[in-house]
Amino acid sequence: MACASACRPNRLARFTGAARMRAAPQPRHQGEVKVKLKVSHVALAAACALSGAHAVAADVVKIGFAAPLTGPQSNYGTDMQKGVQLAIADFNATHPTIGGKPVTFQLDAQDDQADPRTGTTVAQRLIDDNVRGIIGHFNSGTSIPASDLYDRAGLPQISMATSPQYTARGYKTTYRLLTSDAQAGRIVGTYAVKTLRFKRIAIIDDRTAYGQGIADEFAKAVEAAGGTIVKRDFTNDKALDFSAILTNLKGVNPDAVFYGGGDAQSSPMIRKMRQLGMKSAFVTGEMSRSPTFLKVGGDAAEGAIVYMGGLPKEKMPGFSGYAARYKARFNEDVITYSPYSYDGTIALLSAMKDANSTDPKVYTPYLGKVSIKGVSAPSIAYDAKGDLKDAPVTIYKVERGAFKPVDTIAGN
């Protein structure tokens, strides 16, 4: 504002008029005054030009994000969101130029409450906000219906969804942040029978797209490996009392109980199993690789088998530097999902940079060709469907209140 007002002609006229009046009694200095005025004009014009250039220096490009940020699954969403925030900050720090212009990326975050109906409302809101790409949603149940809207809008979406259905419909806009359930279910089901020697297995799922999907894939792999599914039952993602289901399962006496769902159910479930005196092993997925599972499960969680797509933190190639930046920004340690959302965001922004365009129609084909070194893996790259290439699965066991990695199995 100071520069703009200083450049107004009437102010300059008063300034130069006053200078001439002060200079009149000393004619021998008139030349000097004129030179000084010329220099002042040049400097002032240059300053104004620089100020104007700075004001329009960068185009703001919005990146959409959606996940549960309130409710019982908000721990997942906020974990994921922090990876996106850090990725945008790191990418902006490189002072990117796209299409010959400086750009600044800005996050547009929305809360889908882990609810499919809210998820589609949020998706339309992000489309209306003219975002240029989507990181999210977290849940398969919200990601799949939202992906219909994003595809129609031509917006690339990189989701934490693991359901095979998410990338199975032929959309050119759907990409993953994690190993799919088709990959993980095959690996974990086979591992349960062949390595852990569980022959008789019961399965419970929460009837969500994720929970039922991983349970189906796990069951197929168990049977293909020579194991037997002695019983299948289901609950929902709001339930907290599992007395009836587990009392029924106790009579079957399975070697292991597999649960497909989140930590809000898995942690009270394992507590109830031990209260009922069940000795069956407990096997569950990445949504239970969380502080909540350990805290709520308590001593009952000891010995639980929990798998997670990707490498353990100790083997992630960029984790140490990432963890330090994360700690400096958020004043807390990395939890579970943020390294994957970080890598997905960098992949999205790198595709724009490679295409020299933030137009989704232009850069989307480049996203399928991205190959970058990630925080979470040596290479982040996608196959023709949008699934991650070479996606491993790590098996963890809860020991002394912590997740101990015991095996990492390569993906296909």
C-alpha cells in the first residue's frame, strides 16, 4: 500500500514542486536536485514494479483432501492429513514453476466423517472449489462412491482405500496410497496357514467395504492354502459389545480369529476374547496398527498379529528425515498413515510438474507414469489400474505394548 500510494501523480507533483521551491535560492544546485529527483523517480518506479511483481508472483493451486476429521475414525483422518500438509509445504519450499509461472499449492481439507453419503457431498464441494487433484478419501466405503464424481469431473484421486473394487472399474483417475486388499488378503491368508500354522480360522467383519472386502480376500487365501474357515460372522463399525458373537465362536474353538475392520472395534473385541477365556490367536489389519488398539486393548492385545501394507518404519528409505521434519512441524511422532499420504501428494504434484500443467486433463496421464523415490518405499509407481507396483506387506506382533515387525512379504 505504501508503494502504491507513493506512486500517485499528485503526491509526486507536490514533492517535486516543493523541491523546486526549496532549490530556488540556490541556483547553482539545481542540476544536482534534478539528478537526485531523476534517481529518486527511477528507484521509486523500480520498487513499485518489484512490489507489483511480488503481489502476482505465484498462482494458487488448490489440492483437495477428504477423510474423517471428526468422529470415532478421526485419528486416521488427521494422521493422513498431516502427511499431505507436510508434502505441500516441502514442495512449495522448492519454489515450483509450472507453465512458466510460479505456483503455490494450497490444501482444501474436508471432513467426510467416514460416511459414504457425507463423502459424496464433500466430493462435490471439492469439485465446486475448483481443486486440481484429490488426496483421499481414507475409507473404501467413502472413496468408492466419491470416485464416481471425481471421474466425471476428470479429477485424479489418490486414496487410502484398499478395497479391490476401488480401482477395478476402469477409471483413469483412481490411484492408491496403500497395498490393495487383493494383494494383502492373499499374502496374509497364506501366511496365516503356511507360516503361523493356523488351520481352523473364524472370521468377523464390520460389513464396510474395507472390512468385508479384506475378510473375503483373506478367506479365499486361507482355503487356497489348505486351511478351513470354521465360521464367519459380522458386526458393524459402530458396535462395542461383542459378547454374543464371541461366546458363539468360543464353542467352535478356532486356532485364530480374523477381524476385518477398525481399531474402535478390534480393541474391545480382543479384550472381550480374553475375558471369556478364549485362547485363539487374534489377527487383524492395518486399521488396528494404531495407538488406540494398544491403549484400549491393553494387556489383552499382547500377541495379536497385525498386518500393514508397506515396509516397517525402520526400513522406509526416507523415514528418518521425514520423521524429523514431521516432529518439527507437529511436535509429535509419526503414527501410521502420514508417510503414505505424503508420498501420494508428492506423486500428484510431481505429475503436474512433469506435465508443466495443473490442468487435470493434461497432467493425469503423467501420474500413471510417475516413478519417484518415496519416504515409505524405494519407488512410488503405479500399474495400469492405479494400484501400487511392488507393494509389500509387513506382519507385526504386539509385544510389550508395541508393534514388533516380524516379517515383510514382497507383493506382486
